[in-house]
Amino acid sequence: MPKLEILSEQQREMLLNWPSPENEDFPWTTMSKPLSECKVALVTTAGLHVRGDKPFTTAKDGGDASFRVIPRLTDPADIVQSHTSIGFDRTSIYKDINITFPIDRLHELVALGKIGSLSDNYYSFMGALRNPAGLTGQYGPEVANKLMGEGADVVLLIPT
């Protein structure tokens, strides 16, 4: 386990001052059917988007909390990344998109009958937000509503 002393001053300050909201109750819902009958959606914080979509930006007010829609039928070669962070090495993602967006693995699980189906859309946020208020107050609930409207039973969250 890394110790704070080995991090740069900027990284230590960020971690020591990171807002950690506490919830009195947890948003857990027991599954009502087997995973093999569920529609699965994917949400990542790797700052991915379809080639040609507006890239994520580093905003002065704590980061870009908006999201991008990635349609299920998008060719993985057309998914690019605009996530920016001094502590984020993107090399592995360039070699294999499944590192932060395991779409090929999900297709394999559908083919094996382990999961029922995949949602029509996936969603991407940019991680490394210094101020998560836009995510928790606006964009997160908006994506949750979209996922429910699309009939997603399970959401696989891939943090970066």
C-alpha cells in the first residue's frame, strides 16, 4: 500500500482534501432476477467518448463533470479518450480498450449466457474531478434516469 510520503505535494494535498460524502443509507437494491436474465449497462470514468464527440476538458471549477453517450454498436476503434490527469497513465488503454471499457468481455458473457443482454447505450465520465458537485447533483442523476429508462437492470461501474 503506497504511503502519502512518496507522493508529490500536489498529490498528497489532493488526497488529504478530497471530499468524501457520507451517506446515512446506501443505494443498494437486491437483484430481482438472475444475472443471466439481466440487461447490463456500462459506466466508466475514463473520459472515453466516440471519435468526433466533444472531448472532456479540464475546467477551472473542479473538472468536467458532464458525460458522453457511447452507443452499444460503436466500433471500439472509434472510442477515444480525452481524460487528463497527472496521475493517470493511459498507455494500457491505448493497447486494449477493455482495460477501462470491457465491452468485448461483456459480449463474451452474453454469448456464454452469463448475462442476459447489453444496454443500447453506455456512459462515460471523466475521473479526477476536484469538485464532484456537478456529478452528484446533476449529471449522475441524469445518467441514472437514462439507464432506468433504457431498462438496465445492472450497471457495471468501471472507475479509473
